[in-house]
Amino acid sequence: MKHIVACVLIVLIAACGERVTVQSGEVGKQLTTDGLESDIRQPGSFRMDSCIVSACPKLIRLQTSRSAEDFTIDSLFLPESNVDIDKVQIRIQFRVKEDKDSINRIFREVRPEKAGDQVELIGAKQIYDTYLRGKVPDAVVVALRDNTVEEVLTKVPEISKRVEEMVNVALKDDPVEVTELSFPNGIGQVPEAVLTAKRRLFAVEEEKARQVKALEAELSIEEQRQAVQRKRAANDKQVAQELGIPVGQFMYLKILERFADAAAEGTPVAVGGGAIPPAAPKGQ
């Protein structure tokens, strides 16, 4: 009887199926004799189906969380500047698209690797090799070729964003997407001769800009000086009209007044014979 009970317990335990876990950042499916199940299992633990009368099922886990990959383009020609840049290092973050069709497509198309006795895993490496390794570098090359050498030296964040958008256009029919693209060390290495020429040109442009700003400042001062002179002339004309004398006579009197003020303050002033106010016209 004891032997019978033990056998029954063994059968019951086997009938429960193995307990497995879908980790955080993953989804899973059972692979049975009928193929992959239709349900997509979210993170958590469960017992797989019984394997008393059929082959034991396997758990296929799929990594859906963000992953990162680095790669390098050895040499890239920029037609806009007729310059080659070397060692363009790119870092991308990518993930599986969240819709069910994309997830199911990866389960169908990507071969998993063994991760346990009855567990297999479709990891980031398999996903990258299947969908991204060929398309992403090509899309990056196409996107960068539209830029000048000045732009790749000075507009890294803007170019990164535009290249990311173009990469995702290239991946629009695939079950993955790039969530971030960056150039960790700048966009490649520009030949030293080109950098030297650009520095010289930059110095010339800076000097030219400095001279232009200086001239603009002088022009602004001269315009303000002219505005003051016009205002003074208008005031002198108005005062002369109020006094009923010619403007020239009023200006002459102003000059004499300045000489008198200067003499009163102790400044020597020499006034020639011409310092006699002209006679006022008859009738004034």
C-alpha cells in the first residue's frame, strides 16, 4: 500500500507541471506539442501544463525591456564638405514594440537560446542581430551624409535626434523601435588638416565680426550725436523766433555767453575783433 501511495504522489506531482517564472521586463509563452500558446504571459510565476500523456512543455521568455548596443562606423564620407570622418561611435537604446502583433512576430521569427531545463530565452542580443544589426548602421550612414563637417562638429544633439527619427522610419515595418540614439564621443574624428583650416577660418570670422560690431557701435554713437545736434538746432531756432532775432545772431550770442562763462570760471579766453554782435536788421 505504501508503494502504491508513493507512486500516486509521484504521478500527482508530475501532473502539476514545473513551476517557472517570467521575469520583470519580459513576457512568456508555453511551447507545447501543439506549438506556442496564443496567450502572452506577463511577469510572474506559474506551473506549466502537465506532461503525463505528452511531451513536457517549455517556457519561452522574451525580453521586452530597453536594451543598449554600441557599434562603430569605421569611415564615413560627407559629400557636402568632401571630407571623410573616421570612427563614428553610435549608442542606441531599443525595445520590442508594445503591441501584441509585434510580440507574437518575434516569438515566431527569432530562435531562442537555452536558459534552463525547460526554459528558453529570446534576449536582446538575438533581437538586435535579427532586426537591427543590418538596418541601423545603414540608416545612420544615410542620415549623416546630408550634413556638412561644420554641422557634425557643432550640432551633435540636433543631428542625433534627426538620425534617431530616420532610423525608426527604416524600422517602421519591424517589431522593434529605437528609443534613444547618441554619439558618445562626438560624431567621428575629423582629419586634423580640416580642423586646422576650420580654426583659421573661425579666427578670421571672429575678427571680422568684432570689427563689424565696433563699426556698428561707432555708427550708433554718431547717430545719437546727430540726433542731439538736430534737437539743439531745433531748440535754437525756436528760441531765436521767440526773441525775434535771426538764428545766426542767436548762435553768435550763445558763443559769447560760453566765453563769458569760461572767463568767469578762470579760463583764459581770447576774443578777436570779430566778437562784436552783428547789428540787428532794421525794424527789429
